[in-house]
Amino acid sequence: MVNPSSEDVEKFHRWSRTYERSLGQFFFFGPVHRAVLNLVEAHLGGRMPESVLDVGCGTGRLLRRAAVRWPTARLVGVDPAEGMIKLAQELTPSATFLVGKGEAVPLPDSSVDVAFSTVSFHHWHDQAAGLREIARVLRPHGLFCLADGVLPSIAAGIIAHRRIHTHREMAALFVDAGLDIASQTRIMAGGVLATVGAKS
């Protein structure tokens, strides 16, 4: 989540107590995490990132998977729900977890090689501002992979939408934030769009 409503933050704070045991972790989030890690690994072309950021990190599951692939990388997770961050720190003490919002990621400029956000973009209060903030913390040639639900293009003119986007709308948001589109891939039987952007 990035700058969600206080109700959203409280909901995820309460959910932190059972989050790790939910079936969604095994049947949905787990496959999404594997898919986005595979995509970024392919774009890295054998390069090892020095630092990996997960915005809306929850309990840090994606970062634990990233640590297996890139064991020397510095891992950082940001989430506004204190319960999620507390559990993430307990489960992955070698990583850094920060309570924070995506519009104000508590990291210096150009300090991250790879950033992720998985299935939280629809919660972001100001999506454009959040993407600009991701671009700020990425190093030159850094990668950002965002995976979230996708709206079919045929429905875009029929359904009123602000939080879920078509692949073209998502690409435009990335470009407006200063990120070049490296790839867009539908995963989870086409229901989730993974967009990889690169900072010039």
C-alpha cells in the first residue's frame, strides 16, 4: 500500500496477525512474486543488484525470495502498516523495514538498483506521485517492476476507473514518471499486469 486511507492501513495492520498463513500467500501472492522476480532477473542479464526495495512490502515475503536469488543485495521494505513492518523485521532481521508511504520513500536519491510493488498499486492514493518517487530513488539503469490487476482495453471506455488501468494507461504513467518501458507481461492467467520500467 502507498498512502492509503487510514481505514486501509488499519485493515492491513490487523491482517498482519494472520497474513503469513493466508491461502492467498500460496495460491496468489507466491506465484506473483516468482513471476516478477523472474522478469527482473531476465532484464538484469546476469547483473547482481546491490540493493532491492519492495514498496508495500507487507511481511517481507517477496524480499525473502529476493534474498535467495541475490544473497549479497541490501534488502529494504516500506509499508505504512506498522503490524506488517513489525512482523517483517522478525521474519527477516537481515533486511531493513521502514514504516512509510510511497509518495515519500525514506531513502536517498539514486540509492536503489531494483524496486518492486506487487498487487498494491490500486491502494495508492496518488499513483503518479508514487511512481515519481520510485524514479527518484532508482539509480540510473535501475529497474522497477509493478504488478497489479489489469483492466481489459475493451472495458476502459465502459467502466469508470481510477485505480485499475489498461496496459497502455500503465505505460503512460511510467513514462510520465521518467521510466522507460522495458516490458509489459500478463501473468496469473492474464489477470495481473507486470510492468517493468527502467530509469535512463
